[in-house]
Amino acid sequence: MQRKNERFIERLPLVPERAGLAFGVTTVLCLLALGARAWVEPILSSGFPFVTFFPAVIISSFLFGVRPGIYAAIVCGLFSWYFFIAPSMTFALQANTVVAMGFYAVVCATDIALVHWMQRANYSLGVEREKSRALAENREMLFRELQHRVSNNIQVVAALISLQSRNVSDEAARKALDEAHTRLNLIGKIGRALYDPTGQRLGIRSFMESLTADILEASGRRDLTVSLDIDEAVSVHPDMAVPLSLIVAETISNAIEHGFPEQGQGTIAVALQKSDAGRLILEVVDDGKGLPHDFQPERGGNLGLRIATALAGQLGGVFSMARGANGGARAMLEIPA
């Protein structure tokens, strides 16, 4: 498998298709090792004929592979034997020569084998990393396609409900179908906005801005203003963001419908903060006409509030409604962070 963005060590051995270049550079390394050994000859005691040649063998194997490494071992071994093993300037074969060259051959073979195994392991690691990257890309593509199809299907259902509502004469039934159409459209938009195949937590402020703008647009109320007070440090997991967004949508829709039943200027304030106890506190406060004096949330017949209460239970939190301090209504959701 072709690897992309490989690390240097995973590209070894270098230039495998250009053997002439590899052997030429290896020859240069052997000559440099010979020069270095001759230069340190006056300060070395006898018995170190291979001291500068081992690095040349290892570097050649590391950069260019097994064959240039073996070539370097042979060339450097001949240099050592001829110039630095007594009697020098000859290829005389004596007992000490056999021992020294045998030791040299074993060390070089070990070094070349270890370098080769390391390179194969690194290459295999690179291939597996590329396979993992390709699988991750496929997973993301499939997840994106799934999200796209689910959102499209939801919007198709919403469109069918909208068409059906036009043929319903009963006002209450038409209103129920219109509300279902609006909720399904909103769920589809939330699904698209929350797409993240990696499961990363979502920065909530920008999403809330888009969400509240969509709700106001769907309501057709250009006379109302939504203000946001969102803690920049707050982030939520996508699994939590969907019900949280639906709760915000239901409370704002409820405020628009019941707090501002008639045209006129009004403000809805949405705040999401983290408490000192580490819990998320969501507040939706409006300056509308407020709650009825006999309002009892647990007995409320409003479908939106029942949906918000049920979703809060799914999040392990509590949803409540109360009169605002300065009029209007105040909805609060408290959930674990």
C-alpha cells in the first residue's frame, strides 16, 4: 500500500530504485572512514583496526539497505585488513588476522540484520498507519452519508406533514401538524449542525446563535429579539447537544406563543453557564405577559413543556418554569456537566 506523509525513518532505505547512487555514496562513506582511521592512527593504541569502519557500515545499511551495507562491510574489512592489521600493507593471513576478521564479520552481520529488521518493522508500521487512515476516512465518509440521508429523510417527512396539514379542515389538527412539521425541520437542522464523526465536544455558542435565529425565522416574528449569554468555556457532547437544543427550541417557541401572543417588541434572553457545583444551568427568560396565576408546571397541558420535561429527564436533569423577577416567564434547566 502506498504511504502518504511518511516519516523519514519510514522511507528507509532511500533510493532503492537507484542502486548506482546508493553504492556510490556508500563508497564515499567507506573512504571517509578510511581517512578518519588514518587520521587517528597516531593517537590510537594497537588493537582498534575497525573503530571508524563500523559507523560506515551501520550508516550505509541504515540509509540504503542490506546490499549497500554488505558492500560497505566488505570494503571496510579489506581496508582494515590491508592498512591496520599487522603486518600492514599486505593481506597476509595469520591467526590474529582470522580472529580479528571473524569478530568484524560477526559484528557487521549483526548490525546489518538489526538495521534491516528495524526498517521492515518501520515500513510495516507505516503501512498499517496508512490503512488506519484510509479506514478512518471511509468511516467519516459513511458517517457523513448516513447523517445526510437521515436529515433528508426527516425533511421529507416534515414536507409530507406540511402537505397533509393543508388538507385538514380542523384547526386544532392543522396546528398540531404544523407544530410537528416545525419540530421535524428543527431536528433535521440540528442533526446537520452537530455532525462530527470524531465525537468531539461541541462549542455551543455559535450553534446557539444559529439555532435561535432559525426558531425566530420559523415563527415569523421579526419584532422579537433573542439575546445570548453563553459561557465560552462550555462545550457539550453531541449526544447531549441534541436534547439540549430541543429544550431550548421548545422553551423559546413557548415564550413566543404564550408570552408574546400579539405583535410588539419583546426580548428573550438565553443563558448557559456552569455552576460552582459543576452543573450546567440553562435559563430562558422573556419579558412577555408572564405565566397565569394558577400555572402549575406538573399539570400543564402544553405539549412543548412536556417534551422539555421529558428531555430533561433523559439528560438526568430537572426542568422548571416560574414567573420572572420583573414579569414574564423564566424557564430553567439544570443538568450534569
